[in-house]
Amino acid sequence: MMLDWLKQRIVDIIQWFSDIFVAIFDSLWDIIKDAFSWIFEQILNIVVSILNSLDVSGLFSYCSSWGTLPSEILNVMGLCGFGDAAGVIGTAVLIRLVLQLIPFVRWGS
């Protein structure tokens, strides 16, 4: 009887330590996940502040010059899909520039 009681107390103590170990591991895992999320958020905040500091007023003045073209030319450009083609080319150039910024990803250039 006494041995069963002692055995049960030892099992309870071992179970208590294993519960503490699991709780500590879960807490450390949450801290690591939060740290990576915090680092990613800080990097994105830096990128947003850099993008906000860029002066793109020249691009807006260039885009407003499209309105000076005759309506016939704008109609033909729209029928030929010039806007879609310009969007695809612009996206490709932007992706290429971003890939050039990543080390070891300089494909063919």
C-alpha cells in the first residue's frame, strides 16, 4: 500500500515536470514565431518609409501628357491593347529589378 502511494507520487512528479517542459517549449516556440513576425514587420515598415520618401511627381506629369494625344490615336492604342502590353512589360521590368536586388539570383545578367 505504501509502495503504491510512493509510486503514484513519483509518477505525479514526473508528469508535473513533463507538463512544465511542454509549457516552456510551447512558450519558447511562440516567442520565436513572434520574433520572426516582428522582424518581418520592421523590415516592411522600413520599405514603406523608403517608398514614401520617393518623389514620383515626374511620373505623374508624364502620365498626364497622354491626354494631349488625339482621341483617334488613343482609340487605336486601346483597341491594340497598348495599355495591357505596357502593364505586362512594366511588371516584367519591375520583377527583374527586384530579382537583381536578391543575392545569388542574378539570372542571365
